[in-house]
Amino acid sequence: MNLINDMSASLSFLVCGLEHSGTTMVSDLFREHPDVDSGFECGVLLCEKPRDFLSYEPFCNHMVVGWGIDHRDFEMACDASTFEEFYSRLFLYSSLIKEKQAGNIFDKTPRYITDLGRVQQRCDRPIIAVIKDPRSLALSDFKRSKYSIDQIDQWYEGWMEPKKAYMRSAYLGYQYAWRNDNCFVVRLEDICFDARNTVGALYDFVGIDFKSEFLSLRSKRFNNTSGSSISVGACMQFLDDLPVFIQEQILEDFSEFDRWFFPF
């Protein structure tokens, strides 16, 4: 498919999930396929109509770098009357997409998980929702904070309630996905512990042929995924790096999200 000349290029599937849950790794695993591509994040499906996305911060601010599109072309994409047309224009104008000219293009936007029902109504495509253990999520957030490990209890006090409120909205999205045949909830832990079968199932879900060679992350576009291969450390690091009392506190404080925890 020549995306430069073909305005019919359309979206193949969506990837979402709570931030830092492994959505970028899933994106990297798909982009190893020579006929699959995506930018970094989008977010247009959080809007009522494409035109609203032009000023929908912070997501609109990511498009120039994340998709390799200049502001004028971004405005033209947002001027589309439908979401289908928005994606066709985005893929046409994106320098990243034109470079690879893949036939299967996806939108990876973690925040879609918080409003998944409406997202699917706006663009009915297969949806992959990535999930990982709340204790591992906590470590990811802590590492991005300015606190030292001896201040982690102080950090936790300020982090817990806002995070729980946000996770409640995301959990509704995961519950929606678990009930919906056009959604696939994948655990980062399953990707790490059973990579070939799990990633193969993801490819099968979106109707794209899988090869084991795609498990080697040779074509990473962004630096959010560390290393060049799948590592169990991606989901188990919290066992070593989070103090036990914080791990136990998370189990208690976030117990309402029972399906979120992995039985390590």
C-alpha cells in the first residue's frame, strides 16, 4: 500500500492501558513486523470530534514529534469530518508512516483505557489493553519522582489517593475490555514469562502473521523500552526495589482492583 498516494489508508487496531504498564513495549513488538507501524501516541478518540483534538492538550502537543507531522498538516487532519478520515490524513502526512509505508497502522494511546466504551464507539477496531501489577506500577511512578528510597513512605502518602482515583477510572476500562470480544487484555507479566505464546496471541487477535524473530526489539523508535529483548525484570523489579512494607501496603490499599494483581 502506498500511503503517499492512497487516501484510503486506515487504522488497523488500538493499544491502550494505564501509563507505564508496558504499552510502549507492545508497540515495539508490533513494529518489528515489516508491515506494521505507528507513531508514539495520539489521543484523538478522547474527543467528541476530530476538530476538538487541535486544542486537546497535552495530547495535541505530542503530534509533531510523535508522528512526524508539521502543524499545518496536523490542522488539515483535524479538519476531517470523521475519525476514519482523520486517521487517513494523519497517515498520509506523517513522515514516520511514509518512511516505512506499512499496511497495518495502529494508535497507541494509554489514556484510551479510561473511556474505552466511547473510544470503541468512535472507532470500532480491535483494542489491546495492557495491564501490569499495581506494585510494579508504583515502582515505575516512584522512579520518575524526585524522591530518594529513604523518602518512599513520604512519596507514597502523596501518591496513593490520586493514583487510586485514576486507577478506578482505568479499571472500568479493563472491566469493559474483559467483557468485550473485540478487546484483548494482556498482562505484561505474561509477555515476560511466556513471550512467544502471548505475543503470538496478540498478533493473531489483530489478524497479522507472527514470527518469533519479532520478539527481538531491534527497531525501537523511542527510548521508553529498555534493552533489546523482553526481560522478566520488566515486571519483577519491584520485588527487589520496593521495600516490603510498601508492597504490603499496596496490596491492602489497592485490594479493590483484585484482577490487577499478579500471583508472584
